[in-house]
Amino acid sequence: AVRQERFELVLRFFAYLNDYKHFEHEVNPFLNDFLAKNLDSFDEQQYETDFIGMLNFVQKHFQFGFAKSQNATTTPRVRFEAISVGVALALRAYPNLEVKNVDWLNSEEFKVLTTSDASNNEGKLVARVEYVRDRLIEAKVNDCNI
């Protein structure tokens, strides 16, 4: 079950990163459609860049990774999605993005966006991934496009 959960999280990451604005409500049909559309034709290099870049950024800048705290034993899917996709979107805009502060992870606004009742609604998905993207871009410490 753990292996399938990890596969689904990775699939959600790529599906939302590449098509989050078209998500409507049902996760499984959305993921199945994404998988079917991309099974034979996807840019493996771009996917690897997006995924590894996101993981490296999270490891470097987020003290507890995707978790809420040092003692957290699980990470809600909505939190993983918000952080992973938001980070990857910010990195697409600014590939060399560096930030000093991610205190907004503890904000009431982020908490509301990543509670489980916020999970499967297109407006809330867009809101949470763009919230992370926008907070990171606002916090950039240099002109990353040079």
C-alpha cells in the first residue's frame, strides 16, 4: 500500500504541475486522463528536472520537508500537493530561486488552504499551489533570471 501511495503522490505531482488549471473535482479520472495522455509521449528530461529540482529545493529550504513539524508522522496529501507543485511552479519561473524565509508555512492562510476539507475542488487546488508559488517568488533573495 505504501508503494502505491508513493506512486500516486508522484503521479499527482506531475498531473497537477502540468495541468492543475484543468482539474475539476474528481481526482481519479483526472489522474487516469493525465496518465493516458502522457504514457507514450512525455519529456522525460523535463519531468526529471521538475521533480529533482523540487525535491532539492524542499530539502534545502523547508526545515521539516513536506511535514508540518519535526515529530509529524504523516503528511496530508493536500499539503504535499501544495508544497511540491507550488515549489515546482516557482522553479519554472525562476530556476535558480533562493529564499531566506518560508514562515508562511505556519500561517493561518496556508493551514486553511491545506486542510483536508480543502482537498478536491478546482478552486482550492489552484489557490493552494499558487499560494506556495507566489509566496516563494515574493521571497526570492536575488534576481534569479540573470
